[in-house]
Amino acid sequence: MGKIDFLFCDELVDKLKKVMKQPICMQSSVYYVGVDLGTACVVTVVLDDKREPVAGIYEYADVVRDGMVVDYIGAVEIVRRMKEKLEKELGIEKLLYAAAAIPPGTDSLDGGAVRNVVEAAGYIVTSLEDEPTAANEILHIQNGAIVDIGGGTTGISILKDGKVVYVADEPTGGTHFSLVLAGAYRKSFEEAELFKRNPLNHKEILPVLKPVIEKVSVIISKHIEGYQIDNISLVGGTCCLTGIEEMIEKNTGVPTYKPVDPMFVTPLGIACSCRTEQI
Ligand code: ATP
């Protein structure tokens, strides 16, 4: 098994980051929207009829915990505000269709809430996949594991011949990393968050975060056991941490890779899963 090729994903994420700064206001017959309601971050991505990114926006928010919507009104307000801003930026009257995603295994518990938020914000919901399946819309992994380490949770999905055969989600993520840093450096949670996100601090904080990365690795190992996994692909904002891939590879014994910027893979994948028929 060679190194995973993230070229397609990396190019798409690069385009998204450019249009987040400067949207492309070209005419499109249809727009596909992806809404990622995360524990730490809410992201909306807009693709044109060729499924190229034309606009995008993100905001750190506290409306979801451990994959569950805890502030319904707040979540609706953020998604609606983002929708209006994107419509204005693109010079269009109305973004119609949107896809959303939920952490693996939470569909019976909370899939309805995520869908309701996106609908209440004014979209027609056309897809509701689990997050790793959405991420694979642009990763294109055939065999292996996708591990999405977000703000509140770590989602694991196992792929065989391009199909998801197992999913799991556990409540450990970037928020716990920030809590560890807040304790170690005697900073507030907010200060620790910002300190952690600065790549210049990554070399210094990696040894401090070792125990929590070990915990994530144990979670991964537990779920991939028995599946003959020979590669792990990391996505989610927490995997922006420089060197996390080497630590997870060492701890799990499985070759581990990540795209250039793992933060926007799932939101882009969600947008790619958007269709034009209501589900
Ligand atoms: P979840 O998937 O658990 O619901 P989410 O979708 O909000 O959460 P992401 O947007 O994938 O999660 O990631 C957010 C997390 O990534 C936060 O904990 C944030 O601190 C962390 N993060 C973002 N950028 C960086 C960075 N450069 N370095 C380290 N951590 C980062």
C-alpha cells in the first residue's frame, strides 16, 4: 500500500480557501451548498454547477456538543446569517439546496435536529450523510480508515472497496486538547484554543498533548481492530496539528496520512453530496 494521494482533495480545499476570501460571482445554473454544524465550528461551502467552490464561510460557535445540537435557535441564526451573507457575496437571490451531515451513529438520536436547523435557516435539505462518508466524497479512499478528529468528537469510518462498512464516534476531540493546554499553561479555555490553533506553537505543545493524542490513538485502535486496516487518513480541524499524524502512526502501528489542510475536507465533501431533490 503506497502513500495516499490527496491531490484532488488538496486542490479543492485550496480553491475553497481562496473563494472564502474572494467569492467567484459567475453565473451558475445551480448552486450546491454544504452545511457542517460542528462542535467547535460551523462551516458553509457553496459549489457551482461544475461542483467547483465559489464561496464559503466559517465561524467558531458553541451550538453543538458531542455531535448533538444543544442551542437550536443559535444554530439556526448562524446558518441563516451565513446563507444571507453568501447570497449577497454571490449576488444571487436565494441559495436553495443544501446538504448536511451528522456524526456517525447519531442518526437515530439527532439527525432530525441537524436537518431541522438547516431547513429552518431556509434551505431545502437534499442529503444527510454521516460525516466520514461525506469526507470520502473528496478523499476517494477505497480501502482503509478515515478518522475525523473535530472539536468534540473523533469519528472513525472503515472503507472496503469504496463503501463504508463500519462507523463509530467517540466524544474526544480538539476541545479536550484545549482543556489540557489550559491546565498546563494556566490559560483560559479561549486563550488555550487560540494558542493551540497557531501553527508556530505546535512544536512546543505536541509533547504536552501527547496523553490526549494517545487516548485518541487507543480509540482508533479499538475500532479498527479486526479490519486489516493498512492506512489511516486524518481529517478534521484537530488534525491541523503539526506532527499528529506521526504520533498516531506510531501509536496505532498503521501508516497514517493527512491532506494539506484537513479542516475543510468534511464541509467540502458535504457540499459535494448536495443534490437538487429534497430527501
Ligand atoms: P465535531 O466534528 O467534533 O462536531 P467540528 O466539526 O466543529 O467538531 P472541526 O471544524 O473539524 O470540528 O475542527 C475544529 C477543531 O479543530 C477545534 O477544536 C479547533 O481548535 C481545532 N483546530 C482548528 N485549527 C487548528 C489548528 N491550526 N491547529 C490545531 N487545532 C486546530
